[in-house]
Amino acid sequence: MALTLLLGALLSVSFADAAIQGAMMRGRPGVPKISAIEGTLTSPNGTVLPPITTVYYFDQLIDHDNPSLGTFQQRYWMNWQYYEEGGPIILMTPGETDADGYEGYLTNGTINGLIAQQEQGATVLIEHRFFGYSNPYDNLTSQSLELLTIQQAIDDLVYFTENVDLPMPGGDNVKPDTTPWILIGGSYSGALTSWTMVNKPGVFHAAYASSAVVEAITDYYGYFTPIREYMPQNCSSDVQAVIAYLDQIYFENDTAAIQDLKDAFGLGSLSHDDDFASALQDNLFDWQDMQPDTGPGAMFYEFCDALEVKDGVSAPATGWGLENAIYAWGSFWNTTYYEYVCGDTEVEACLGTYNTSQSYWTNVTVNNANRSWFWMVCNQVGWYQVSPPEGQPAIVSRILQPIYEERQCVNMFPAKFSFPPTPSVGEVDSMYDGWNVNVDRLFFANGLRDPWREATVSADGLNKPNTTTQPIYEGDGFHCSDLLTENGVVDATVYEVQQAGLEYMKMWLA
């Protein structure tokens, strides 16, 4: 399904993750990866601290509705280089991923560490249940995953906060009744931050939510709106031309023309037209890897240059037109992109979604982020990245509707679904307030060029007020740009968002 890994610019994409078979995974709402810094860290009194890659374990409840089931070991990491008695504890989960490799969020290379440095606080990174190696059970079967819900994840954060004895000096005496805790998240974990503040008021003193996808949406065609608006316009024009042509020949049932188009991309052996339409999405998902410091060598820019630059001359805003766009886009797939996405895997095995015997659908071993996230998408949050309604500009084929993604829920979880399910987005938005969130001391940070913008409180037309109790700041950045300190160095609008967040934390902790 089209949600593979929506990783930031600092994270490379493997062939397995890039494959369209997991296209839903490719656009997954996650935070940029930032690894641990090298070198020795010391506390304010000069004590040498353990490496921030040190893993700690917390005995988390398997089921918060049935504590008699016992506990599992939930992994977490910590840094107290700035901590002084009375300072806050800053907690973050990176969300739907193996948290190992995200230890950089404990440092001042991120907003987490900047807040800790400013407020003499400590930073904690906790792994989300059923991701990485924090698993209530030793498999990811449908039966086990019944305990992977938004509410269980919220309850994990609260139970950890109220019961953990942190490994730093005095760490057994920093519960939220004596110490202010700040919850931070980005993307899905940013939404989880907002949902936690709504669902469990009074536990966290304040919160910072970056690119927080607070509104669960089934038909999330808005994902492609910022991409279409901010990508080079000549590239957008030519992509729209190819997509319009694909839709025309598909709805005319011109099978010969469809086969010719597939052949132009080197995908002639791809059996199903919806899988072909999904494959063309993959170039657009590369937008999610962008950050303010992304240079011309990025895959998305290589794609647009392939379409729009001929003999050193760039196309006008209207593009070069359909014939050249098909040739150039197809050539890019043949010479560069297929290998980037699939490696040496053959077409149907890489890009097809109908052979349910493949291990992609049947593997139930732990630390399979695609499978765990699939479960959450199919059951609760949706966010199916599909085509816009008729009459709106489209860079994605109208062949792609929510049923394309929902069918794959049956592929992945046949024991749970006997027919394509509709995720319970209405219930999620009702329980956790979605766009209607109104919580004191909750700071929202968003980016104009973020493909997830339309699920945040900065969605077009929402016009949610920016208040001193629930501030909403938006820079020119991409997805979760404000979480990374370096993005504020290269983009003044991102820096403004970061500084506003720091000022509000200072005020709320005073």
C-alpha cells in the first residue's frame, strides 16, 4: 500500500522500503532520522554520562485495560547532559519505526535538546509499542496487533511518565506530580502528542507537536496538494499531462494504449493497471524526503530535471508537453528509477499488490514497521494517498481510490478482514478532537511545503486561530523541518518557528 517510509532527508531508503508494494508505507508520516552524535557527554557537574545509545528498559503494561496480562519490556534512551534539579523531562516517541538510530533527538541537534538546554532539562526517547523491539508479544499476527491502538499508545506514554525510575541521579523522583514533563512529537507522533493532551489532561505540563497529523482522513488526496503547488511548475504541468492521458485511456478501456504506456516505463509486465498508477506515485513520494537544505542531487529534483531539461534548456512553466513527458519520464524509470526502487527484483514481485503469497504480506516477525503501521492505517487512521476529486488538478491517477489501499488490508491481515475495511476515522477524530483540538500549552509547528499539511491544524481553509494558549506557527519548511536545529540555520522561517517554540516553553515553565 502506498505508505512505505516517509523518512526525512537524513535517512536513506532501502530497496525493500522503496518498493511500491509498500507504496502506502512510502508516504508514512514519520519524523526525519537523526543519529546520535559521537563523543563523550558530561552532566553540568562534570560527570561523564553513559553513551546516549545506551538502551534502557521499562516494564510496560501489555494491555492497559487488563493489567493482569502482565508487562513487556519497552525500550527507551536518555540524555541528562543539561539536567539540573527542578528542570523538566522532555519525552518523545519517534512513532511508527524502530527507535534505534533516532538518538539524535536526545541532543541539541533537535528542538528537544534545545528545550532541554534552555530549561536545564533531560531528554527521553521511547519506542512505540509494536515497533522495533518493544513488543507485547513475539509476533505481529492479527491477534497480537489487536493491542496496537491509539489509546494503548497514549496510555503507554502516561504509564511510563507516572511510573518510570529514570537512570539519572534523582531519576526516581521526577514524576509529573513533582516535575514538569513536556511531550514532543512529529508527524504521527505529533498527532499522538495532541491526542494525548486531549485524552489525558494534566499529565504533561506542555507539549510541542511538529507536522502533527491530528485529523484522521480516509480519502487523503490532500497529500499531493503541497507537492503540486511547490514542485517546479514545468514538472507539475508535465506530470499532470501524463496522468490525464493515463486516466483517459484507462476510462476509455484502450488496453493497447495502456500497454504502450507501461512499456515506455519498462513496466510492461505489470499485470494490473492500478499497480502501474501506484508506481507513478512513487516519484512524488520522494518529495517527503526533502528539507530546506536539500540540494539539486536529491532524487525528486533528478526526476524533474529528467523531465524538464533538454540540452541544458529548461521547459517553460507549461512543460514540454505530453509526448516528451512520456518519453522522458519513462526513460528516467528505465535508466535510473527502477533500480533505485526495486534493485534486481522483477517487476511484478516489486510493484504488484495481488500475489498474497509473497512474504511482504505473510511475514509476522517483529520489527516490521510496515506491517505494524499497516494495522493502524487499516483500522484507525486511513490517510490513503489517492487522487483528488474530479475537477481538481491531478498529479495522481484517478484510478487510485481508497479501495486500492483497503484491498491490501485484506492481503496483509486476512484473519482480521474478510473484505476491504473502512478505517474508523470518525471515531478517532471524535475521541481525540482532530482539527478541533483546544488544549492549553500545546504548541503546533507546521510547514507550507509539507505533504501532510492538510491533515494538520494548518490545513487550507481551516483558519484555526493562533492563540497564546495554543500557538500555531507555520514556516516555509517541509515535513517536521522545525524538529532539526540545522534547518533553522538555512531557513529563517523555520528558525522563527523554533524560536517561538522555545519562547513559549520558557513562558509556560516559568
